[in-house]
Amino acid sequence: MSLPPLAVALLALSTVIVVLWFLAARGYWEDDAYIHLEFARSLAAGRGFSFNGHIVYGDTSPLWVWLLVAFHAVIPDWLAAGKALTACAAVFALSGAFVYARTLVRHALAPQATNLFAATMVLVFVTLPYFGYWAFSGMEALAAAGLACWGAAALATKPITPARLALAALAAGLAPLLRPEMAFFTVLLGLVLLQRWSKMPDRSLSVLAAALLLACAPGLAWGMYAVRTFGSLLPNTNAAKRAAPGDSVLSRLVHTYAFGFPVVLLGLLFIVACLLWSVLRRSRISTSLWSSLPSGGWLLFVWTAINCIFYVANHTFVQTRYLFVTAPVLTLALLALLANRWPRAYRGLLAFALVYGTWMSVMATRPLVRNKVRIDAIYAELAAQLRALPPDAPVATYSIGEAAFLGEHPLVDIGGITRPGAIPYLWDAGDDRRTAWIYTQGAQYEIIDHAPLPGATLLWSHNVPLTGWYFHPGMYGRTEGLQLWKLPPRP
């Protein structure tokens, strides 16, 4: 079906925005993305899932690592291969967002209006403040959001066809290998698919068996490999990325949503207010509300709620990329619910989403990406310093990705991702216990912003711009220290 001219214009505008973000992020790789690259390079060289020469469960996205290996087989340069993968992930995710958005309103809107809504949702997606930061950072979050879109969109037809059942089952099977929190998505999608299979005219057991194989085989295969190779089903990051003991994960969740996805909070508050009002008036809004959105939309509400409960229960240090897996897709589902049930509220919230998203992308995301490009260049200089050090003299550092990939020098990870022994010292106020521990690991140098011990020798120093999400653009002009120190002999 042909698209209305306005939908074409919106998609063209979205494409321009995506291309501009890609160009802005050409010199930017998230440090954790360099960790993916280091694991991928080790795999391609036949050294297994190793980092810095050690077999270790330090990567939460094995599927992304394998995709990097596949792209490198075609594109020899690792960085170029990684950027090409992020571009393909963007196409995958945004086309999935378009298809998913159509399924959310097709029962309530005319075909032309359905296509216009879908094109509008793509524009909402690319103007989200976190989009420009994560889309081309080398991380897997955008691809994971796209996988959620395609998996949920496969539920659109009733009764479900065998082909759609297989597509959704495959998405469910691959999901936990892209982001660990997507295991909840796998379970939820699997339950819905089982119910849909039971409603098929021909409930073929072979179709069910094929779907179960697609949904379970990837996770089971990786689980057996992880237990055999690493001795654990859970990666080290499960413990290394927990919040400080006194921090409130719930407060951080609300803050992170409020900065990057305020539409979600405002929309949920509006729906709760309408439900309370209906209770006072003794009307049956809950019944009509349920029918206003297909199961593929409600799936995102339930999945997001489960993820948030998990983050609080696990005391996870919630990062923006964690929410970027679910929140953009939830935003589409929430706006679709409002478009189907409360068109006036939808138009108001849509206008706010586009204005706020564009404003924050310009005022916060753009200077943050610019700072990240500068930091990557500075860390490349630091990596050159590491290559000049004695090859048998390990360097202790928190940011291990770029230092390992470009420096190719032995490191001691004080962040606990590849060396869990550092985890007990992550939130110490002083350096004493951590410094004593890095000596036991053989460290002779340390990258830190101050002298780690009396008698330490400063070898290299540079000021790096701040990173973080700030409402005030002037914050991005501030700097902090990055220094390489030679440690004195072990006390």
C-alpha cells in the first residue's frame, strides 16, 4: 500500500536525522563497545571468548560479538566493520518500529492513517534523547529494541500463521543473547505464542515443535557453552554493575526515564488518572482500555514492569542503554494506546515528545557525543603510551575497552567485569584496599585521576571532557583528569 505524502516526508526527515547522527558519531565508540570488539577479535583469531588474553565471561551480548565477527569477515577493518553493523542495526530497528507501530493501530485507524501514524512513530524514535547517543556507539541496545519490535509485530494476525509463529519464536530465542534482560521478553512472548498456537485452525504439533526449537535452542546452546567454559550461567557484569549499597535504584530509574523518556511517565500518569476517574464514576473504562491495544502492545507494558522490578531487586546500577532496549518501544505502544483511546491526549503528548526530544538531542545528546569523540581520541593517545610500556608490566584501570583493544597491553580490570576479585572494592571511599588488591594481581601501573600512592610517578596526563546527562549544556565544557602512573614497589 502506498504511503501518504506526509508519511513519506516524515520518513525522509527521520532518515536525514539518522544520517546526521551517524556522521556525528563516526569517531565515537563507547568503552563497552571496545570490549565487544576485543572479544570478537579474540574469537576471530581462534582464541575463544577471551579478553586481554584471558577466557572470561565478561560480555553480556554474545550474539553481538558473533555479528561483529561476521561483519569483519567481509570488512577487514574492525572499526569499519563495527560501524557498518550499527548502520544495519539502525535499519533493522527503525523498519521494525514502523511495522510494529502499524500493528498497534491497524484495528482502529484507516490504512492511510495507519501508515501516517507509523511514520510519525519512527520520527519520535529518532528524536528520543538517547537515540543519537546509543544508535552508533557500537553497542547492541538499538538492535535489541528492533528485535523486540519485530517479535511483538509478529503477533499482529489472528489466527497467527506458521510463518509469523516461527518469526516470533526466532526473535524470542535470539533475544537473551543480545541483552540478558530480554530473557523476560522471551518468556512473555513464548507464553503468548503458545496461546496463539492453541487457537490455530490446524494445531500442528510439528509447527509447535519447530517454534519451541527456535525459541529455546539458542539460549540452551549458549547456556551449556557458558557453564562448560566459564563455570557460570550469569556473566560477571551481573555483580559488577550493581549500584552502591546506599543508592536508590528506584530513584535512578525514575530520573533516567524522566530525562530520556518523559512521555512514558506522563502517559502512564494520564492513564492512571483516567482509571481512577472511571472508578469514581463507576464506568467500565478498563474493559474498553484493554481492547484499545493488541497483545503486542500490552506485552511491552508487562515486560517493562518486570525489568524494573528486576533492576530494583538485583540492585542494578541502571544505565541509559538498559532502558533504551524497552523504553522506545514502550513509547510507541503508549502513544498508540492514546491514539486509539484518547486522540486529543495523543496529539498533545506527541507534540511534547517531538519538541522535548529535539530540544534535548540538540542541547544534551549532541555535546555529549562530541565529548565522547574527543575522549576516544585521547584514549587512543593513552593506548599508544601503553604499547610503549614493558609487555610484562600490567596496568590497572577501570575503563578497559579501548585500552585493551588499541593498547594490546596486559590490564588489571578494577571494574570487576573481567576480574571479579575487584568487585568488593568498587564502592570504597578510599584507595587502600583496591590498591592492595591490584598489587596482588601484578599491576605495576595504574590509570587514575590522582596519585594512587606516595612515591607513584606520573608518566602521562591529559584533561578529558565530562560525560553524563545534563540539562545545562555548559556542563559539557568541564574537564576531569586522566593520568597514567607508575606504581612504587609493593609495600
